[in-house]
Amino acid sequence: MRVTLATIAWMVSFVSNYSHTANILPDIENEDFIKDCVRIHNKFRSEVKPTASDMLYMTWDPALAQIAKAWASNCQFSHNTRLKPPHKLHPNFTSLGENIWTGSVPIFSVSSAITNWYDEIQDYDFKTRICKKVCGHYTQRELPNLAI
């Protein structure tokens, strides 16, 4: 009887820890998460038509990731108020922007979040540079932050 209770207790503990682990978002230091973010952003950036004359390869900035994580921990679905002038949030960048994703944890993926931002392309007119609906995530000039 003791072995059975111990085994059941261990299984319940294992299953709850397993499901809890599966239901948390990736950390900003998770190498796979970082690689996915950079790879998917650069994939979309490389496919822009017409091609951009000043489109740079995007890299991961740990300080920006920490800023985004700190802001996301406030649980406010709004942009970081400290992104506005005097632009002293980051030591190297004077102007920052951010893209926010929201949804339930089980449906989160880097690909779906970035694809949702990219899909705003359909509302942007390249000739007039006018957006018909919402295009701020798509037209973001600075390094987008994935605030999750």
C-alpha cells in the first residue's frame, strides 16, 4: 500500500509538473526561442516586395529582451510608457518600438506571433505609404520586442 501511494503521489507530481512546464512561455534566454525569433523575423524581412534599400539583418539584443520582459510582467496590454522621449530606456538605441502579442499560453508560438504582425502587410500600400487599417507592427522600423 505504501509503495502504491508513493507511486501515485510521484505520478501526480510528475504529471502536474510536466503540464505546468508545458504551459509556460519560453524565457528570453532560451536559445531555441531566440533562434526562432531571429530566423522568422529575418525570413519575413528578406521577402519584402518591393525590397527595402536599408533592410538590415536582425539580431537578438538581450537588453531589449529584458526591457520587454520587465514590461510584460506588469500585465498591462499597452505599450511601454518609457519608450517615449527622452529615449533613455536602452543604452545604445535612442528610439525603440515594440510589438505586443497576447493570447492563451497553449496556442503561443513564435511563428504565429510574428506571422500575425507580418500579415498586416495586406493593409499597407507601398506606393502611397498609407495603411488602410492597422500596420504598426508590420511597419515597425526598430527591432520589434516580443513582449510575452
